[in-house]
Amino acid sequence: MKKILLILSMLMLLLSCNREDGIEPKPFENPEIHLEIPAGFPSLNNAVNSNKPTKYGVELGEKLFNEKKFSGNNMISCSSCHNQSSAFADNNIQAIGVYGRVGLRNTPPVQNLAFMKFYNWDGSKLQLENQPLVPIITHEEMNSSILEIIEKLKVEEEYRELFRKAFGDEDITSDRIYQSLAQYEYTLISANSKYDKVRRNEGETFTESEIRGYEAFKIKCGSCHSTELFTDQSFRNIGFPVNPKTEEAGRARVTGIPGDYMSFRVPSLRNAEYTAPYGSFGQFPTLRAVLDYFDNGVLEADNLDAVLKENGNRIPMTEQEKQDIINFINTLSDSKFVGK
């Protein structure tokens, strides 16, 4: 009995010393961030419900998004290609990674990803948490590995503290890196353009050209660029000039189905004003060049989208219609989102 009492006394003494030395574990408090879902937007990707944005998860994710230690040469971060001023895309024809290496495709914008069903041009990822590994290990992008990144981060006290605040302890793991990056990206919601303000009756009005453009857009473009995201999130071959790199096959790279050859995810047109050039590998320098191409006729393909096949492989437009459509697309520009 005396031995038991002695052991209990020693334990109490140790606990008391720890408190006096100021090393008592800090409480874990990390409040969830409420996502404001814009009216008319599609439902959230199911992954958001199991990785809801939190105060410190988003803070950590934003820091990681801008962390150049993600690249093998410590010179490239996510934000190197995904610049806020370009709607978190860039204005290069194709993505440029470590040592100036040129990637396979044009950099897609990072906006409204919480509502997307697929990620990457070919839809190779269904959850945002699984996407970061692609640029990390790709030779032309970051040319690194997640283990190398973890080794770089865990020696920094600031990161250990951020992981503790976000996840309850200082353990830096691949899953926690992916989760915090996704949490940050889930908060990048763009829905404050002139178009949105007109719809919300906030004092903005369309010009006559924008009204004409909206009507023409619904007829000429609306079958693909539908919903409030201005994409139906489908994969289509629309007869754009083909990437000469032999490893490109579009959606067929993922599915292995010949009918998916050179089909790509329909891009959102929100903030398109800021994201030139356009196309899966930057085929078109301007929106006008895209519309001219549709008007003049697209490439023939066995799996060419039915909308084009039914119209002689083109979308006919007058010069006035083209300008009006561009003027309407520019009403989808969210200057606050891009920091302008």
C-alpha cells in the first residue's frame, strides 16, 4: 500500500512540475469556416463534407500554397502557376515549372473548386485532396516528392506549430498537407461579378451589347457552358487544334476509351477575361480567336461533339455577335476575387 501511495505521489509531483514549467499541452481549438454557397450554384463535391475548411486548416493551406519548398529546386510553389491576378491561373501558353521546363497543358484557374466533380483537364482526380501529388511529382512541374517536402517542412518550428493548430499535434503527414491545401482552395469562391450583381438586383445593369451577348451566348455557347459555374463539367471533343505531344490523349488518358480521345473538361468561363490564353494547351491567344475558330470550322473527328456535327462542324456567328458575346463573358469577371 505504501508503494502505491509513493508512486501516486511521484506522479502528482511530475504533473505539477510540468504545469509549473509551462509545458502543459495547449487546448486544441480550430473552428470550422462556413462556406457561403452562392445562389444557383451546384452542390458541393462530397469530399468537402469530410474535409470542411477550418480556421487554421485554411491558414496552413494558404501558406503551403505559396511554399516554394514544394519544388525540387525550392523555386516553384503552387502560386507560381496559380496567380490570384489571373484568377489563380497564369498567362502562359503551357505551365512552366522547375528550370523553365514546359508542361503538357495550359494552367487551369483555381476557382469554385468546391463545386467541381472532376479536377484537371482530363478529370483524372475526383477529389481535390488527391490532386496536389500530380504537380509535385511531375518532372515538368515541381519534380519533387511528398516525402522530400515533409522533410523540408518538419525542421521549421513555424510549420510544426501550424500543423498543431490545424490538426491537434505537430505531426506533418502527406494527408494533412493535402487536406489543408484543399481546405484553402475550397474557400476560393468567385461569385461577385457584374453578372452576379445584376442577378442579385444590386444596382448593376447590362449594357445593350451585353444583353445581346447574353442572348447569343445562350444559343451559341449555353449547351456546354451552362449552370452558374458556366460549365456543365462534361468532357467533349470540340475539334480544337491537337496538341502535338504524343502523350496527350485528353480524357482517354484516364479512361482508355477511344471515344474519349482529345475530349477535355469544359472550362468555366467565370473570370475568363483574366485567364488567356485559352484551350487545353493554350491554342488561342484571345477570346476573339476562339470564336473566330468556331465560326470558321473546327477539326473533324469521329467523336466530335454532336452540337458541332449537327451544324457542319462550326458555330456560325456574325462579327457583331462575337463582340457582344465577348462583352457578356467579361461581365463574369470578379475583380475582387482577383484582387483588382
